[in-house]
Amino acid sequence: MSLTRDQMAWRMAQDIADGAYVNLGIGLPELVGNHLPPGREIVLHSENGILGMGPEPAATERDYDLINAGKKPVTLLPGGAYFHHADSFAIVRGGRLDLCVLGAFQVAAIGDLANWSTGAPDAIPAVGGAMDIAVGARRCVVLTEHTTRDGKPKLVERCTYPLTAPGVVRRVYTDLAVVDIDAGGFVVVELAPGIGFEAVAARTGGPIRRGDGCGIIALPG
């Protein structure tokens, strides 16, 4: 049984350290902010100029003057701030982010990331802050479905789409598994409940092996 999008976001959120400054990418990574572990002080950043984002607001409490980089309404926690995007990118480029959580079209077995364009002739250029964030954060992880809607692997031997950044991805969280990247390629460290390693390998387009001590993702409830 593959994980739901919220379960994927919950699993990723459990690995964020107390005190971390974290950028959440547009799309699926935005859900991570709804699942932060209680008791940890985690400061969420958005490249349009926000520090201290909270969870998604209720429908009756949305303020469209307070949005993230994906143009979705957000909340601001006590002590949070919003500011000019030039200052925001000074944070990114200055290496002040502990972690970025990004989506992806493809992730290569050597850690390359492609997440801004499929290279199609009619694709709209939309790199945004992805290149700066992917190389500026101290650690880069990806949160994405394991395959495309038509079943093609997103974890591949080499990216065929335009790169966002080379060699930056350290871990991938998918609906099937948690996968690390090392010198030998993809390493499965956790499997979704009911998913076998063989099923993950069959849906992966690059070298993959089962890590020592590979376990099952323990979901809440």
C-alpha cells in the first residue's frame, strides 16, 4: 500500500531537527508544514520573504496578503516575519538554511536534481528560486511520488530533464520508500507498509539496493 501525500509529508517531517531553518518547495513539500513534530522549534522559510511560517490556515482564516512562494495562503507564528525577497535570497545564498525540501521531476543516482522543467518545447520557464535553494541549503532532500502518473520512474540513473543542480540530493521520500543516495546509487532505508523491496526496485530507473537494517515506515495511529 503506497503512502498518501499527507503520510509522505508526515514521514519527512519527523526527520527535521530541532532548531532547523527549513525551506519548503512548492507543491507536495508545502504539506510538511502541517506535520511538524510537536515540541520542536522549526523555522520555515519561503523565498518570497518569510521566516516563521505556520501550518496551512483554515478556509475562513486565509489572508491573501500573506502567501508563500507557491501563492498559497499561510499562517505566521509568533516571532515570524516577512521581508523583501532580496533579503530572503541573502539568507539562501549565504548558507543560512539547514535544510531544503523540494519536489522533483527526476532525481539521479548520483544526486542530480531536475525539478524546474521537463524541457518540452511548450514548457513555461519557471525555475524560480530552485537553483539557489538546492545549492544554498546545507542539506537537500526530495519529497515526491516514486513514479510519474503514467508509471515512469522519477528515480533514474541519469536525468534527462534540464538540471536544477548537480549532486545535491541526499535523501528521497516517496510514496513507496525512504531512499538514501550514496556512491553506489540508491539505497532503500525504509519501506512503506505492505511494499516489498522488489516492487520499489521495479519502479526505479537506476541502481538500487536494500540497505542494512532496512525497516518499515511506522505511521502514526
